[in-house]
Amino acid sequence: MDSTSLSDDRMQRLTAVRPRLLSFARLHLRDHALAEDAVQEALMAAIEKDASFAGRSGYETWVFGILKYKILDALRAQKRQGKWQPLEDETDDDAIDRQFQQNGRWRVEARPARWGDPEAAFENELFWRVFDACMIALPDTIARVFSLRELMGLSTAEICREIGIKENNCWVILHRARLRLRACIEQGWLKEAST
């Protein structure tokens, strides 16, 4: 199948989602050329397999699913070629600890704000722009682990195997990611949405 047999709507959607695909691939591969290659392969696969899209998910979600496997293939190739960049251990425990009391409860000033209807947030374009900006602002380690778990759907065991960390370290990184994303999203989206 070539791109001329794709509907104009699907071609426009692929063109529109390409920057997000590229940002996602760069986050994981840390190499612009490899990210470009992975995105290109994912887009070519989406075009070639367009007829197999069953509509059980959104079209963009389906394309991200294809990219997920291209990224994992590229990460494995990096390991085989000795080009793997291990994650640095980041320590910002003090910032996290300041959000909680001794008994483990949230400090009043650090307690999460109410986000309203979560389904409505996911439909809001501003939310996703803020989310993307917050993901980019995360340190590489935290963003990669969070993305592998929450956006790519890997289990913690798979993440540990793929990037060479221990499971307890993975859970700490995920916790840090969620705290930082929550704070960033509250700052950028909730305040913006309420004005």
C-alpha cells in the first residue's frame, strides 16, 4: 500500500502527530537521528498496515503503539552495539520529603489540588500541551522510566530488564515522576484553566 491509497484524513492525522512522535522517540533514544529513523519506520508501518487498523483505539494511539515497538527495537540495538547510555542516578529526595509529614501524609501546602473531571481533562488540548511541556522538563531518567511505564505500558520488570535498573529504584523513579508531573501540571494547566 502506498500513501496515495490512504485517506486524506489519515495522512493529515499522521502529519499532525509526527512532532509528538518525534518528541517521544527523542526522549527514549537520546539521539535525534535514531529518533527520526524510528518515527519514519513507525509512519511507514502505519501507512503499510493502514487496512489492519481495527478502530479498537484511536488512530494516533495505534500509531504510537507502532512507534513503541520501533523504539524498543532501537534500544535493544543500542545495547547490542554498545551505544547504550545508562541512566544516571538522580537524587532529589529532600524536595520529595518536604511534601510529606513524618507520618507519611501530605503537608497541607503540598496537598494535590482537585482536577475536576478527569475525562474532560483528557479531551482538553491545553492539558496535553502542558503535559508535553512537563514531560520535556523532567530529567531524562525520570521521563524515560515514566514514559516506559505509563505511556508505553511496560511492566516494572520489563523496564528494569530494558534499562538495567533494580525494581525498587524503578518504583522510586516512578514516584518522583508522578510528583513532579503533578506539580508541573497544576502550575501550568490548573492555573491556566481557572483563568
